[in-house]
Amino acid sequence: EINDMVFLYGLFFGAMCGGRVGYMLFYGIDQLLDNPLSLFYIWQGGLSFHGGLIGVIISLIIFCQKKKIEFLRLMDGVALAMPIGLGLVRIGNFLNGELYGKATNGDWGFIFPTDPFGILRHPSQLYESFGEGLVLFVILFLISTKTNIKGIVSSSFLIFYGSIRFIIELFRQPDAHMGYIAFDSLSMGQLLCIPMIIVGFLILIYSWKYR
């Protein structure tokens, strides 16, 4: 039987470690190279979803090998539940006034207390909560009711999350210390979504071929 507590702790540990390492590699590499110990300065904040996802996947691989469980089958279950957590996290980001969007003249704009410019901004956290949370969950749930092929839900998560995140990043203010990394419009978040979508399609092809 699967020990639920061990499983959950493993996922949490993988997500936290992966999230921190990913953040430092993707968003704070200069600081990491200058002071490797900054990796452990968790009180300064800084977690990356993409890094956390990699950490979760590694944890699942280890767990599945020990318990002799099909990785893609278990990953499907985890992927189906992830949008719920993502939606709640983005609401937390909104309430904390972090990861806000670009300036807007729309009536739906918010002035965030943490914004030094004090201007109306897109509530991109709520866009993400809706898109990466509610919409993504509905999509994955509907897919899970239509097929039992292992890997389909997992691959769909990677494809749809990556696509939704890529689009919403257009309304999100890039990290102040990085800005855009290419073409004066491509953010690090968007760049990381590209391989995510590609891997999703590869898993989808594999799952369909060996169904």
C-alpha cells in the first residue's frame, strides 16, 4: 500500500527543494555564483514553479521505483490535483501584493501596496488563478473522464499549463532584476514554458503510441 504521509512529505520536499534550486538557477544565477550559500537563504524568499515541478517529478520517480508503481499512472493523479493548489497559491500572491501585472488603464486594475510606482496594474495573479487553476482543472478533469490511457492527463497538464502561463505572462510584470531576456518581450517564465510544452507533446505521443 502507498503510505500517504510518506508520499505527501516526499512531494512537499521535492517541490520546496526543486522550487528553491530552480529559482536560484533560473532567476538568481548571478547571486548563486557570487555566493553559493545564498541557495539556503530561504528567508529571503524565491521559489520557481518550474523548478518545483521538476522536484516533484524527481520525487515521484524515486517513489515509484521503490513502490513498483507505474510513474505515468501516478503522475496523472498528481497532475489532476495540481491546478487546485496552483489556483490557491495565486490567490495568495494576489493578497500579498506580489507578482503583479503590467500597468493598465482598465477599470479592473489594482493598485498594489508593494508597488513603488503606485499605479493601476493587471491583477495577473487572479488571471493565473483562473487560468492555471479553474480552467486547467476543468480541462484535465474532462480529459480524465474520456480516456484511461496513462500519461494523457500528465502530458495535457504540461501542454495546457505551459500554454496558459505563456499567454498570461504577457500581462505580468517581469522580475525587476531580470526584465525581459529576449526580444524585449520574452520573460523567463515564458522561456521555461516552451520546453515544458515540448515535453508534454513528447509524452502525449509516447502514451498514445504505447497505449
